Amino acid sequence: MESAENIKREKLLAEVLGKIETGVIILDQVNRQIYFRNHQADKIWKFIHASSYDYEELSAMMFNELDQIKNSDVVRSDKAQINCDHCSFAYWVCRIEGFKQYVAVIISDVTDQSRLEAIDEASEMMNNISNVFSGIRHEIGNPLNSMKMALTVLKMNLAKFSKDEIKVYMDRMIDDVAKMETLLKSFKNFNMFEKPNTVRVDLVSFFISLTHLLGADVRKKNIDISIDVLPEARWVMVDTRALQHVAMNLLANALDALEGIEAPTLKIRGETIGETVYLSIIDNGCGMPADLVENAFKPFFTTKPHGTGLGLVISKKMLGQMNCDIKIQSEKGRGTTITLSMPKTESPEDDPVGAESVYHQ
């Protein structure tokens, strides 16, 4: 009776799965065969390959995703995508609780979604380009106009002005040239590390060295710095030069925010979620209102008198090239937390046993 009930349940399940618009494939990894596939899975797969498919072909194509769920902590693999004849299909592999020999492959048509994302990305790119050109015109135009005015005044009054008066105008033009040089240097940084060279990096040693470089400013402002990176979050795969550029920019911003703060603190904390390390730089400084946080990654947006507004833009670009990201949380008068997400990696075999994971300046 129970067997008949199971058969009825399987038929019912197959009937339901056959009606949905999402492809479902169940792989039997012990017997190396396709245990179940619904109509939509057949339809998608035939469109992609124009032929029948089998277990070996599927497992070869989904090798990375199948390998991910071998980790007992991973229930579902990362999403992968197949593009074919102007169509896009997304799939991921899931472990089935209580059935170790089976895994489920979920595959769906995401063509419309991909097109909308492409349109949105193109629109955002055009907005960014517009902002960049507008910013360039403003940032270079202002000192250029100032120089033009100074030169005009000098030309008309060169015979009348004293040496001291001439020096005032010359100094003003030198300052304007310095502003444009700073901007051009930022543009150069924007193109740095186009092809990052990712290596295994020890975040503890990295930030201990980096905070040593800030020693004079830290001592001057009496800032208490702590580095607390959990052992499992210690090692990441990043480009050292790019991370140093980003981290120095973030730490410099934090030190500026701590100016005039009573009992200033700067905390660097690291933890992991899955295969990602989340490193937070936390200060108890002046903080930022919501509108500043919202505009922080827009080109040329800055509240600093001599800032270019490109520091965080460049940092976000560099991090994106390394499969990393950056998020800002801040509240006016309550400090700022900037979190970097980076790919986790295993520690090398020669990692010193019992290395210090907390450092105080």
C-alpha cells in the first residue's frame, strides 16, 4: 500500500513539475544517470544543443557547480549562465536534503531579464559618462578660467605691477596648475591595474604594515587602532597593489573623519560568510548624512576643499576587477563603517602557527 502511495506521489510530482516554466533535472551521482527531467528542461536543453543529452555531458558542463556543493556547508551553487542564439539561460545546482546521491539542477530562461539588465547597465554607463564629462569640464574649466583671468590681468598691468603683485598672480596660477595635475593623476590611477594580478594575501600582516605607515597621523590625533581578523578570514585572493591603493584611501578618509573627535577609534575587523571575507573599517568619526552616502561613488562628488571626488570611484572600480565589492554605512555624528567583500582562500601550508591576529597601535 505504501509502495502504491509512493508511486502515486511520484506521478503527481512529475505532473506538477511538467507544467512549470522552470527546467528541473535530477542527477543520480551514484549510478551516473539522469534520474528525472521535466518537459521544460528538455525544451531548453534541445534549444541549446539541438541534440539529446546525458549524465556525462551535463556533469562535464556543470563541473564547477557540482564541485561547489561537495562542500557540506553549501546547499546551492553559484548561478551560472549559458548564452545561445541571442537567448540566455541561468542554472544552479542544489543538494537534496536526505538524498545524498541526488542533486537537482534548476534551469530557467532569463533572456528578458538579461536584456533589461543590459539596457539598465547601458543607461547607467551613459549617465556615468555624462557625469564624467561634466565633471571634467568643471574641474579643469575652473582653474583654467582662473589662470586665463590672471594672465589677462598680468598682460594689461605688467608694466605697472610691483614684483610682489606679480608674484601673487604667479602663485595663483601655480596653484591652479597643481589642481589640474592632481586631477590628471587621478585619471591615471583610474586606469591602473586594468588586469589585476591576484595573489594570496594575509590581511593581518597587510593592515599591520599599512597602519604603521600612518603612525605619525595616528599618534598626533591619539587614535586607538585595533585589528581583529578572525583566523578563517585572514587569507584572501586580491591584487596587493590595488588593495593597498584602496585601503590607503579609505584609511585616509577615516583619519580625516576623526579630526577633533574625543577618544577617536579605528577598528579593522574581518569575518567570513561562506566563501567571502567581509573586512570592515569602522571609525567613530563625524559620519555622513544619507545624501552623502548615496552620492559617495559618483564621479567628482566630494565635500573636501581640495578633493577630486574620484577616490571612492577608483576604489570601487579596482575592487570590481578583483571580484570584490565595497559598501558604506554611515550616520551623521555616529561614525562610518566601510565593508570590503573579497574572495576567501585557504592559508598556505607554511603559515606561522599561532600568529597574532589582533594588533593594537
